[in-house]
Amino acid sequence: MESVCLRLVYDGNGPLNWSRKPGTFGMQDKEGLLHIGVRRPNGTVLFDLTLQVKLGKSDAPILFGSFAHGPPSGRFLYLAWCEAHGTLVQRLKLPLSGITWNDIRSAFDRQEPLVGVLVDHHPRLTSTGANIGGSRPISWELP
């Protein structure tokens, strides 16, 4: 079984309505647990993870593992924010669909992770004051 290492760099402020307490922002796994990233001096947060890869029906790679959510043809990662008592306040979907076999092979050959950078400096609220989550486009590339 093949695998691919990914590194997500989150460059953002988080949702507008959120307590900002330690341990309330991270990459969400299938069990609903948050895995806290590494905050760098420049304020960005790094998340390193490994996903397994298998051949899909259309010869496209299918990524799976504890952080891969959604159907095989539309896998994604979740970044999530919650309050200290566990109530979810926002999630962002980060599609994995742009990752190709060439990307996976190149990352393996170079022993480097595929890196995705999410810049999210302008969080917004709905008219009711709820945070706006949803899907955010992201490109996965070798550094």
C-alpha cells in the first residue's frame, strides 16, 4: 500500500466568533478529535499527516486514512474550531481532489510532503452572526 505525506500550512485568523482558547483549533479526524498543529513564529500553523493511497475505478488516486473525509471521489480534510466545552463553531473543507499520481510519485521520490497553503485572513459571519465555513480551494505542491 502506498502513502503520501501532506503538510498543510494555515495562514489565518480563525473564525470571528470563537474563544481562541488553547486546544480548540486543529485538524479533525474521523472520530471528531482535533489534532493541534505546530504554531510557527510567523503565526502560521503547520499540520503534518500521512494518508494511504489506492487505485480508484477511474485510475485516479483514492486517499484514505483517519483524516480523509467524504466519498472516495471527493475526499477532503477538515480544519475545525470549537469552544472549550467542545461545541463546534466552524469547519473548513480542504479538497484533496487535485492530488494526482504524478504528485504522489514525485513526493515519494523526493521524500518531501505535498504542501498546501490556506490563506484565510478575512473570516465572515452570516446575517445571524454565525461563522461562515464551507469549502476552500487549495493546491497541493512540492516545496
